[in-house]
Amino acid sequence: MLRTTIALLLLVPAGTAYAGDNEVSLTETARALHTDSANAVTEDGMVTGTLGYARHIDIPIIENLTLWATGNFSWGGTSGEMFQTMTTDVGTLMFAAGGRAQYQLHRLVVASARLDVGTTRASLTLEDEEGHSAQAKGWGPMSQVGLGLDLYAVNKPNFTFGLRLELGYVATGNIDMTAGPPSESNDTLHLQMTAASLGSLNLSGSTFAASVVSQF
């Protein structure tokens, strides 16, 4: 996808930029997990997908600078091992809203900075070597920041299409995890309890994201 987009960029002549008031985006993000609680359940990072919508805010500030209100829905997950005897599976859902500032460097190149705040739902599934499993889930606050660069392949009146590359950071709160047997299963916990506190899970980490973006 990246190679095709760059090739299209080279074929589009320079000139005056156009953009619509609406933007939709589809993003894939790689997140490195830095916290002790996340590293206790997996040594891997997390991959997430995001469906985003943004609306242009018509507030003139300086030439070539535009402001956007944003809303995002994300999902993702990772897996690993705990105590070398239990497999782990972590899943997340995130809902966020915020804003982004974009500055046009060239007709086909735009720099951006964004800030989002919202909430995240984390789920954790544990399974031991005998097939007994337990699940935990909870909600917590989250925020994220990012610096990006948009490379447009198509730039026509009221329509743009391109690729956004972004470096950022996601900060989540500590989400309390209390494990219990799956509701549809008669298995008992490995510790012979109906519920067991696992402490809290924090899924904060630095991110790299690539998005397909269209404005209309």
C-alpha cells in the first residue's frame, strides 16, 4: 500500500491544495507496552485498528493552518505468557474525542499534531496448561498525542486521498483486573477461587501509526 501511494504522489502535479470539511481514516497502529503490569502478561507489543472521523472547524488563525474536531473508535490486542505456565490474551476497545491542527507544507504534504482523550476497556484471559481459564475486564481513562505527516496521492477540489504517518504516545489509567471463570464454563480457577484480584493493568506506550485518509 505504501509503495503504491508514493508512486501516485509522484504522478500528481504541484499546485493549489483543496480539501473538504469532512475526513475519514482507517489506521493500523503498533504500540510498545512500557509498563511493568503489561510486561507481566506479555513480552510483545500491541496492534490496534482505528476508524476515525474528523470535522473541519472554520476558525481562521494563520495562513495554511486548519483545525479539526476528531472522534475515534479503536480495537486491538496482544498475547503472551505469565509465569511460563499460563497463556494470556489481552484485548482493548477505545473511544476517544479531541482535536488536530494541520499545517500545509506543500500541496501534497501536510504536518499535523493531535490530542485525544477518552476511555478504554481492557480484557484479560488466562489459561493454564490443563485448559482451565479465567477472564477479567475493566474500564479506565486514556489520552493520546501524536505528530504526523500526510502525503496526498489525490488532491482534487473537495476531495483528497493519501497516507498519514504518525508517531505518538497513548497513556491509559490503571485498570483494576478481577479474574473469574468464564460465565459459559464450569471450569474453576487455577487457585480454586470464584474470583481473584490480579491487581491493575496499564497499557500505556509509544506508538507508530499508518493511516489511509480521505477528506471530502
